[in-house]
Amino acid sequence: MGIFNKIKKMFQSEENIETKEMKSEDKKVVEDSKNNSLKVYEKGLSKSREGFVSKLANLTNKYKKITDDYFDELEEILIMADIGVNTVMEFIDKLRDRVKKEDITSPLDLKEIIVDELFIIYVDDEVISNKIIFRENGPTIVLFIGVNGVGKTTTIGKLANKMKDEGKKVLLVGADTFRAGAVNQLREWSEKIGVGFFGKEESDPASVVYDGVTKAIDEEYDIVFIDTAGRLQNKVNLMKELEKMNKVIDGLVDGGASETLLVIDATTGQNGISQAKAFKEITNITGLVLTKLDGTAKGGIVLAIKESIGIPVKYIGLGETKDDLAVFDIEKYIYGLFKDMM
């Protein structure tokens, strides 16, 4: 049985062993939560299914045999899905090799292999962490970076709300003192969701971080989300600013910042991947947040970005509500993307 069919079986026939001993009402809450989480993926990836996946399905129906023309069209579909030219070339070579070795002649037999190989591109024999690791002592510090307009502040607000719902004491720190209104926008989010806030407009970002993290330590916050400036035009200045912030955090918290999350707008496609490469040159990124994935038919960017820069996606934005920011789950992603094809 291929990887996709194992995932499909898991989601479609799940009898949730862990809920068997629960009361019926508790069991229903857990099952509803899992179902809702899967539905967020299915709904959020509908544009990609209609575009990318429907083209793959049509390709399978169009050809009776696997030919060079079939591979040429498949290559074009994958590139148009924003998977990335180099990744696609390697992927097609791997498929051609499997077709030859396993003597596969029908596109119908190949479609499950296509899905399985796309899954393997992302996982690549790694154990991928997709959650924020919390410190046992002192506050967990998370820096958010990314260019203006990608939904960074909204992402911080949604994630802070998630953490608050999980019982964490959350502090938002507005260290993007460069962009007019950025600090105030973060303050509004803190008031809206009922979490702590610290920020000063027109101040040195590193001094804001110092005061904010000091407040978090003194008032025993569990987690601190720091919003930073997103100007890539002058990489040297931004690199120095981020280095200064990290030095401040290192001096206050053992081990420094736990995470540096890069926020990218999925609808910008290859431009988003270019941003990721540029930020990777100037700071250590531990994970990615892909926003507006529901707004693009090119859902392959999830695979491309991991392959291009070797950093895992930790969260994805699949809609406008606070519940549509989901912890990234590769199995739910693969299922939500390809469920109509298999």
C-alpha cells in the first residue's frame, strides 16, 4: 500500500483508539476537533485541488500509456504549481527511473507513485518538528521576521490566541519600530485577544526587546512573541538589528530565542521562496509560517520551499478566522490536496 493510501485509510476509517475509554460526550469533543482540523485543510486547499490536482487527474485520463509527451505535460503542471524548476527536474528523473525499473506502463498506476514521491520530497527521511518547543525554565522567546504585507502581525495575533486557549500566558512585543503604525497594530491585537503587550514607537528595537523580555521574566510569562521590522532592501542593517536583538535575548534568557519564524505569503509563489533565501542569508531561521495558502491554486509551494531552503513549515494560514491558522501537518496537507484524485 502506498503512502497516500495509508494516510487516506487513517483519516477515513479512524476509530480513534485513544477515545475508546472516554465518556461519549468527551469522545465526541475529541473527534469533532480532529474532524474540524481536517476540514480546515480540505477547505483551505480547495483552490489548489481545483487547479493543480485537477490538471494531474486530467493528465492521467488523457494518456493511455506513459510517454515522453506525458512527462513533458506533467513537468509543466508541477512547475505551474510552484514546486520549483530544479525540484521538478529531479522529481521527473526519479519518476522516469521508477517507471523503467518497475516496468510501469499506465498513467493510472503512476498517479499514486506521484503522490508518494511528492510526500517523500517534503519528509526526506527527516524527523520534522512542527511545533514550538517550550522552555522548562523562563519564558519561551519567538522572533517573527518577514517583509511587510505578508500577514506577520495577524499571524502573531492568531498564534497568540491559540497559545492563550492552550493555557499559556502570552506577551506580544512590538519591536517593528520602523513601520508607521506597526506597534499600535500589535497593541490592538493584544487588546482584542486579551494577552500582554509591550512596545514603544520610534525607539531602538533592541532596547524594546530588552524591556519586553525583562517584563516577561519579572511577570512570569510563558511565551513572548516579538514582531520585528521586515525591510529586506538593506540586508546589512537588518542583519545587524537582528544580531543585536539576539544578543539582548541571549543575555536575559539561557539559550536565547527558541524560534525564529519567517512569515511568507503563499500567494507570492517563487517570490516568497526568494524572500526565504534572502532571510536565511542574514539570520538563523528555525521554521516557516505560510499565510494565505487558501488564496492560491499553487499549493505546491509548501513542497518547493522545504526543498529549496531546507527549513520546515511550522504553521499555515488557511483562511481568515483565528482557527484557520493550523499547525502544519504533512499528512493532512497531502490528504487535503490529493483526496479527489485518488
